[in-house]
Amino acid sequence: MEQLLSMSKIFSEKIFRIPDYQRGYAWTLKEVKDFWGDLCRLENKKNHYVGVLTLEPAKEDDYKKWIDDLWIIDAKRYIPFYVVDGQQRLTTSIILIYVICQIMQEKNIEKLNYTTYDEISRKFIFEYQDANKNRTYMYSYERENPSFEYLISQVYDEKVVIASSENETIYTNNLGEAKKFFYKKMIGMDVAKLEDVYTKITQHFLYNMYIISDDIDVYVTFETMNNRGKPLSNLELLKNRLIYVSTLLNVDDYNKNRLRRDINECWKKIYHILGKSKERVLLDDEFLVTHFMLYFSKNIDELENKNYIWRYDEFGQWQSNYLLNDYFVIQKIFDKSLTIEKCFNYIQSLSECIDFWGDIKNPLSSKYDNEIKEYMDKINFLSLKKRFYRSRYMVDFSYLNVFLLACFRACNNDNKTLLNFLKILEKYLFCIEFYDGVTIEDINIHLFNFAEAVVKLNKGEWVIQGIIDKLKKLYDLLVNSVELNKKIILYYSKNGFYRTSWLRYFLCEYEYSLMKKSKTNIIKFNRWKLYESGYNSIEHIYPENSHNKYWIELFKEYNSKQKYALKNSLGNFVVISSEKNGKLGNKSFPEKKSNTQNPVGYKYGTYTEIEIADYNDWDSNAILKRGLVLIAFLNDRWGIRVGNGKKEDKYYFLGLQFLF
């Protein structure tokens, strides 16, 4: 049955629920802004086609469980529906309408379009019984969904339900952001403009409404509609598939209901942890593919094609396709190779691993002590840099995530062992970056096979202490290799340091070391924000474009090749904010040190900047002196020695042999 209807007609004697197989509110501010733009551009009395709204009539066995809603279904004959497709647009519209109601109350606006606040609220937000104050929300999630409490308490501002922060997810964050956006856009409107918005959203935004008949499988329908609107992630699709599987398994209703409950609880937990940090929301499909590698490396016999485990791509599409097209499929239920035990095992593993995953990816909010958090943050940064800068070892290092997940689990809350593991892993990862300039033949024997380690951990052939020992052995081979040492001196002498993948991390770590040594107890910046966008710029102190008279005079005795070497030598770099880099630019060193008119100079900066500001001039001797200081830090921090302690080797390493 197809109809073209406005919101006002859609919400006529109907109530709507988002079923458990649906994802939550996935629209970000980008989609919300686009929606608002469509509304604002709509001319008066013109209509805007929003899209398809697909509904499934709720069966009596289902809506009989809706205790707060039975009165309106039985007494007032409201028809209950599940929203199969169109949730994002419908939710956005309801949030917008609620914000209009909120502003009406705040500004004491009696009516919009001849409709009172109470009439609007009863039609779109909630209807209630005067006697017992029972409320039926015209549009909401099922109560078991974590988004239900958030929608009622944080979006509808109802105090009946006390929302728990544990129920906040990526989806609930999106609900809150949409509400804030609409409020900010409309709070300054006069009555006429507010009425115009209300009229457009309720009368002129039109939907194609389809009602699914009983002979159509709603779960399959939901999956096939994935191409509409914002595509579902593979993790979201998998939830729907598992719920569908739970309805077809040849087991009693008790176990079917247990499985469905566990699926919902598992996904609620997953999306709570993925969205726990609003500053660093985690990717759901990255977790899905990482868990796949870990789970099936232990349950390898369950895979028909064993190559799926380690076949890596950025979004894990191979693994996701296997889960959706080969593993959790109806045929395997019929041939009895997919059992309820396998479903329970998989869900339990997901639930266990998401805890570790949240700790690994967002260590600052984890239960671990500060030193573990610190080293995990360092490793996150190093692994991120590998993804962007490296290609030669991409196949191997792409398995670092699953390796970390396996090792965290293997440590079994032994924090001392975990810290020892993280410390040696950080050293090893940095060394691999540092020796990146040598040939693959030179370094190949020092590469650690993360995939092999995961398999052997799962099989019990290796333990975490054995991995620590293996990493330490490889690290020792790297830093103690005389041949590698010689080659690395020649490499950096020839190529300089600016394009290296490890320089930003190295300079940040140096800043962090100065902060630790400081006796002033003044924090120059939040150390946990050290690698965020605010400190993503590497500045040449002696600028690349050195046309300022100060620099021309200071380096006039050197030829162009020597000037290039000085500019790109290790001691000539500092990590600062992009904003400061833009302001300092090609100014003279005295101006970079201190600018009294606009205090952005080194004198007012980080510990590293203040250390640099102690130099009177930034000449070749200053670049050399600071370079030697950083070589000493390289040795102290990571055990990497340049040459055999000879001054000549250090000069060559810095590319400044002409100063020897």
C-alpha cells in the first residue's frame, strides 16, 4: 500500500517504535545540516519529497508487552507500527518538532498555525491519561534499546525515566547533537519564522509510506533497504542478521529469546564503548574485522576459506562479507552447521573483546594506571603513523590491532606484565620506523610476525612473557647491529629528517621528557592531547624560505647544499601548533623567540620552545648543538646509538659533516 503523506497525516492515530534489529540514530551533524538546508530552501506552499517510510504493523504478541501503550491501542484504537526504513529522517523531524515545542514554552508562544503547544505535543511527542498520568510516546525506541532512555530524558526532557550514562552510545550522542543544532538555529526566530518552520516540517515534507504485508520477511527487507539513506555499517547489518538467525534456529522459544536478548545486550555494550569518548569515537567496522581475525584464528576449522582471516583491507570488507554471506546464513541452519551454541559463543567473544578494545583505543578512560595509559597512547599514535606513512610493511603491521587485542586478553589483568609488554613493543615499533631507510633485506629478519603471534597465543603455544622476550631479542638485534648503524648514518646524512615518519613522534616525546623533568609543576599543555590536531605541525626554526635579512646574513658563508643540510638537520625542528607555525613563519630568530605585540613566540610556548629561546642566535652552531642533544635523547629513550660514540659519526648522521 503506497501513499504520499505529510508528517501531520502520518502521525494520525498511530504510534511508532524502532525495533531492536534497527541501528540507532546514525545521522551526524552533516546529515542534519543537509536536512535543515532542504527545509530552509523550500519555498512557501511548495512540497519537498523526503523519501520512503516503510512500516510493519506490530503483532499483538509484541505490542501486548508495551505496558504503557496498551491503553491508547485498546481504548483509542491507535495503530502500533514498527519503523523498518526511514528512521533517520523521521527521528530528525520529531527532534525538530520537539525543539519547536520547547521554544514555544520558553517564549510563552500560545499557538503556531492555530495549534496550541498541547495539541502539537499530544500529536507528535506524547499522549497521556489524566487520571494516572500514564504517557505513551508517539515515536520512540523499544524500551530495551539504550536510545529509549536518552530520547525520553535528554531529547524530550521528561523526568519520568532516569537516564544512565552507561546507556550513552554513538547513537545517543547523535540525538543530542541534532537537538542542540535545531535549538541554536531556531531560538532566535520570531513567531512568524517559527510558524513557517513548523508548517513546512508537518505539512510540506512528504513521504512515500509503505506498509509491509505479512508474507514479506521484514529482516530481509531491512537488509535490502541498506542502500537508502546513510548506509548501514557491517556491524549494524550483522546485528540484524543474527536476530533474524535467532528466529529460525530449531530450538525452543526460551533459548531463542535468550539469544535475542544477548544480541541486543552485546550491541548495546559495543556501541556504548565505541562512543564513550566523544573526542575519539571508534569505528565499528574496525572492531568487527579485528575481532574476526582474533576469533577465527582460534576457530579456524569453522571457516571454509581459511584465507579470509588474514586477507586485509582498510575496511575489512572480506571478513564482513564472509560473516554475512557465508557464515551466518540460512542454509547453514538448515544443514545444521550453524547452531545456537556457535551463535552464543560468537556473541560472548564479541562482548568480552569490546572491553579490551575500548581500553586499547581510548586508554585515557580505561581502568589502568597512568603509565599503562601513557604507553598505550604512544602505541596508538605509532600505529596510526604506520597506516598513513608506511607501505613496505603494511601487510604485517596491519595486524597490530588484533595482536594488541590478543595480548591484552592474554595478560589477564596482570598489569605488571602488561606494562612490560607495552614498553618493549613501543621501543620495537619506534626502531622499525627509525630504521625505515635501510633496505628490506637488511631489516627483514628483524620483523615480528603479529599474525603468527595471535595464532600461537590462541593455541596456547606462546605466552605473553614469551612474546616480550621475542620482541626484546629483535629490538636488541636492531639497535646493536653495527652494519645497520653504519647504513643509517649514511641514509640520514644524505636525506635529512624532515620527511621521516618518526620525527613528529620523536619531537613530541622529547617535549614530554622535558615536561617530566620540569620542577615548576606548570603544565604547558594537556599531555594527553600531545598528538592531537593542536600539535600537528613541524616547524623549521631556520626556515625553508629564508629570505629574511637576518637569515641571509647569518648563513652567508654556506653554499646552497650546506644551507639545505642545516635546514633539514635534526636539531632544526620543533613541534608546534599549526596556528603558531603560520604566525612565526619566516621571521627572524629574535622575532620567533619573543614577539611582545603578539605573544606567540617560543618564549611563551612549550618546554621545548622555551629551551630553544635560551639560544642567543640560531646559527649553525646552535643547530649542531641541539642536534647533539637530541642524539643523546635518542640513545637514552630508545637505546639507539649513533656510531661508536665518535663525534664524527654524529656530525655525519646530522648531515653536518662540513662543520666537523
